[in-house]
Amino acid sequence: MLEQEICFKIVDNGTGMPKERLANIGEPFYSTKEKGTGLGLMTSFRIIENHQGRIEFDSDEGIGTAVSIFLPR
């Protein structure tokens, strides 16, 4: 993290995600939900990127997931 960045970190202790699923996060129309469109995270990625930021996921199956959003100050 650069000193000129602000980081928002959201952590849960849910079921986590396998690494192969993490590779597809943010892809248009990728969803693991039965009625999901796969557009929510894609839209979030675009909004963050349009503000010169980035989003990172770290997940371990059976332990949980952490999402870090970095935005310039």
C-alpha cells in the first residue's frame, strides 16, 4: 500500500472461496448464485478503477474472505 492510498478492508469468517473461483471474480456474467447476473462485482470493479483504485481478494476455504479496496487520497 502506498502512503497516498486509503485502504478499506472487509473481512468475514464465512466459508471462503477456492482459488479457481477467485480468478473469475469481477468477470462479466460470472456468478455462483442461482439467480445472480454476475454484474454486481463487475460494476464495483469498474467504479473503483475509474477512481484510480484497485480491489483485492484474499480467501481461504473454511476460514473466510478479506476484500481490500485501495483508493488514492
